[in-house]
Amino acid sequence: MAADMDAEMQNKLMQFQQVQQQVQVIAQQKYQIDVQVTEIEKTMDELDKVKKGAEIYKSVGTILVRNDDKDTLKKELEEKKETLEIRIKTLTKQEKTLREMHQNLQEELTKAFQKEQA
């Protein structure tokens, strides 16, 4: 029975570590997307300051392409921002679920270790 308990504890410990890593990955992804959203917001602010008829360039891959249609460019940026914000909401939900799992596993492991020590 002790061997079963040890195997179960090892399994829970592995799950705990995996969930912890997943939370870290999601937090990193959210941070990167937040940076992109901030960059888009700054770009949109700068576009608002550009006078009519000014040359505007858009990054396409590794080159810059002239784009005279400021409104279309702003619309593209807004759509990209909305998509990124939806992704952030999804990641936030995943993070919450994983944090709850992490907390539950931590409690289970703590109880199991305390029983073992007694």
C-alpha cells in the first residue's frame, strides 16, 4: 500500500509541476500579447496625429510599403487589436483554471505529506 501511495504522490507531484509550467507559459504569452496591444495603441495614436496627405508606411514582412489610406490602416490595426484582446481573455480563463488546479494539487500534496509525517 505504501508503494501505491508513493506512486500516487509522485504522479500528483508531476501534475503539480506540469500545471506550474503551463501557468508560466500562459503568463508569458499574455505578456507578449499585451506588448503587441500597447504597440498597436501607440501606432494608432501616432496615426491620429498624421496630417492628411502625409506619407504613411506599413510594415509587411521585412519591408515597408507605402499606404496612403490612413482609415483602412487604422481599421486593420483595430481588428488586430480586437483579435489580440480576445486571445488575452482566452488565456486569462485558461490561467485561472490552471491556477485553481495548481492550488488543489498543492493542497492535496500538503495533506498527503502531513499524513506521511504523522
